[in-house]
Amino acid sequence: MRPGPVYSEQAQCQDCYKCVRACPVKAIRVSSGHAVVMPERCVACGACVAACPSGAKRVRDDVPRVEALLRAGRQAVVSLAPSYLSEFEDLEPPRLIAALKGLGFMGVSETALGAQQVSARLAQGLDAGTGRTWISTACPAAVDFVRTYLPGRIGNLTPLDSPLLAHARLLRERLGGDPAVVFIGPCIAKKQEAEAAPVLEAALTFEDLRAWLDRAGIDPARLEPGPEDRFLLGPAAEGSFYPVEGGMARATALSMTGDHTRFVTLCGLEAIRRGLGDLPDPGAGNLFLELLACEGGCVCGPKAARRSPVRARMRILDQAGPEPGGYPRLPELDLGRRFRPRIPAEPPVPEARLAEALRRLGKRGPGDELNCGACGYDTCRDLAGAILGDRAEVRMCVSNLRNLAEKKANALLRTLPFGVVIVDEDLRIIESSEAFVRMLGEEALLVHDSRPGLAGASLDKFLAFGDRFRAVLAGGDEILRQNFAHGGRTLSTTIFAVEPGRVAGALLLDVTETETRQQEIIGKAEQVIQNMLGNAQEIAFSLGRNAARSEGILNSIIAEFRGPDRSGHGA
């Protein structure tokens, strides 16, 4: 099955949810820890592709499809986006045209010619009516955003083709035959537009084109173009303003005869969401909203060269512009179009179901709803709704995972038979178990009542061997195992680095009773030695050597049993 314009390479997904945070429409389903793009909800803005640190979010490469078309002998013509002026700023258009012909295209034409047709037709509509709010349909990502997420505004969409579709119709009408029209520009959403339009064969990005030229060994800068290397249907004029914010309004105004329309440009999907959420009454005139999904306009598209938006805009304004005279321009094509919602309207989620999903996230009241955004959703309620819609997972909630981990850790600390303490680089206690507090005595228990786990207290106040913790923190010993005397008890202690130089932990076991039993055995062995020595004095001559040998053997046994040090004052 052919993937959508933006798709997921699941083997590369690192379970970081960065794409969910970046996606302005949350068109990503998380299942079994993998983030998958939902094509029916995706507007192909490319935000997830730019955000993904592992390259798991990818843009479909349609070059092989176009190459197959050319090999089959199909005549194909390029519709070149007007942002080529900023993309290839050091390359004269004839060299670029020659390079594209070298790939097998019969010719190249400017998409801006279609933009001029749209502006002319739009100008007629704006001049003819009043009291209406119009929403532009030039940007396919913005149109799909309205159709998918703001269906109540579909009635405001200008009922006209996009500049690309208008250009494709113009090429077919003027050139005759059945040429395959292939768009090349900075836009990913054009791939989605091409899939739905019979007049378009495919859409490539500037990135696709650069890679294709490299594989073909074609360097446009080294080509010597001929007189035939010119744009089909002639150069564009005011349509070249379209790739910068306000460009469509500027181009349309040239063909208008009235002055009762106000123009507003909204760049970025979030700005579009806010702007269309509370539209003012246009009054006696018209309000025209120019929508561009990319902040900065098409010159800052997801597959445009990463140049300064100021520099790119200046390049367009310097190179584009209308030819003298000839305005207002008259439309030559019928560009009528109707728009429908992309997905069925979802019924509102009952509050009871939403509350249950929130409880699964550990949110039992408004105070538990942090709305931290770590999961990628703006609010906990948004995440709960996505879970109910099978688009998200409970484990995406970082705060809930942390709370569960803390509860499990606390339960484990309560059941462990030995004391546990964790301290920072200043030997301030971060956390400790109740068993550890009991080992320290009454004073520690009193502090524990007001400060559970002795959090923030100084370890030096309770233990006399804090210097050993400092040694581990300083890197002297990664793990230190030693017995220490404390309050008449012997504590078998293991100190280890949790985070070298910053955090250390320790496990402590009270081995006082074990030490007492060992001392009793040692005392009995010493008594045996004394008895044997008494007997040896009585029969010194006959058994002298044997007694001395026995004393040596028993002493060695005692020494072996004692180990390096059984005094209880450190090993």
C-alpha cells in the first residue's frame, strides 16, 4: 500500500513523543509505543518531519514514479513554484530550465501563472459582493486544516481552485494533448493535493529535485542554456508575489476595481485556528483572509532551503512584480470548486467517559490535571479524549508514570529488611526508608514524623561515617562495603554512586546479633585453649610440643573465624 505524503518508519521510532508535541493537529496515533501518522487527519504541514530526532517521520519520495512516467515516453511538463526565486537565488532561470529538461521534461512553466488566474477570478467576486468573509484556498495545508478541524468555516472557503490546479488546467488547455503536469516546490501538502486532482500527475519538493539532479549528475550552474530554455506560456508577473505573506492580497488588489474589501493574512496553523475561531462581522464590505500554513509563507516551506525568511522575502519582492499596464487582469478559466469535510464529525465525549479516562491517568480532580504538555497534548483532558479515540496511550502521561514509579518504590522501601538512604552531593537526605530511620534511633524517628523519609535533613547529624559517602561521591570508591559501629549496633553498609559526583545511596543491615554470636564462639574457643594450656603444664614434658602445636592450630582457626576485623570498629 502506498504511504501518505508523510508517513512513519516504525523501526526508527524511539518512543519520544516529540512528533506528537510538534504536530499542530495531533494527527499521530501512538500504539505500542510507536507513533504513526494518521493520513486522514494529517494536513502534511511537515512539522513532525522537522521535529523527529531519529528520522522516523518521512516525506514520501515521488521521484521514482515520475522517472517511470518519463521512461514510458509520457510527455511531462513542470509547474515550478514561484519560490524558486529564493530557493535557487544564484541560478538564472534558463539554467534551471535546462537542468529540468535534462531530466526528461518537455518544458517548464511558472505556477504563478495559475495564481494570476485565481487572483483575477477572486477580484471579480470581491468586487461583485459585500458583507461576506472569504477564506483563501491557495494553500492546500490550510484548506485541509479547515476541512478537517474547522468544518464550520467551510462555507467561507473561496470556491476556487488553488493556483497549482489553475495552472495545470491552463497548461492542458494551452499546450493541448494530455501532458503530465508535475509540480516542484517547497510544499509537502502539494503531494496530497496531487493525489486528489486528476489534472496533476505528481508533486515533488525542492529537496526531491536536488537529490534527483545529484543522482543524474546534472549541475545546473555548469549548463549553457539555449534560446529555447524559456518558461512555457511566458514569464509570470503579479502571481510571483504569492509565496510571501500578503502576496495573494497584493496580487488580487491589482485586478480589483472596488475598495470595499479588507485583507488580513494569517501565517501558521495555530494563528489560523485562533483567527478563524472568533471572526468579526465584515460589516458593509468584505473581509478576505489569506491563509498560509507555514510561518513566513511558502518561501519558508518545510522543504525549502533553510535561509533567512527576510532574505527570501526580499528576493521575491525584488524579482517578482507586474508588467507595466494590463490591469485589471481578466480571468481566462472557469476555476469553480466545492469543498467538503474530510472526516465525519465526532460526537462529543460524555463527561463520565472522560472522567474515567482521566482516572486511568491518575487525575482524580482538577488539582491533578497538570496540563504540562509532556505527552504532546495541551491539556490532560485532550490526552484523555485521545485515549478514548484510540489515538494515545496511558503511559504517555509522564507525571502518572512518575507517580506510579514513586508508589512502587515506596512500597518496595517499606518491605525491604534493610535500611535504604539516598543523599545528594551535600549529604542532604533525598529519601530514606523507615527501616533506616529506625536504625538511627529516637531522634531520627521524631524528625521523620514531621519530615517523612528525613528529606532535606543532613546525614552527618545522624551518622558518624558521612566521610565514607563523600569518598564515594568524589569517585574514590565506586562501591564501598564496610561494617560500622553506630549507637551500640553494628551496621553492615554498602555505599554506592547513583549519579557520580552528585547522588549516592547506601544499603544498611543491622548485624549486631550475628556479631554477638560470633564473639561467643570465639570466647569458647579461647576457653578451650586455656584449658589445654593448663593440662599442658601438668604434662609439659611429654605433651609440650603437642600442646604448642594445638595452640597454634586453634589460634589460626580463631583468626580465620574473626576475619580481617570483627571488632565492630571498621573492617
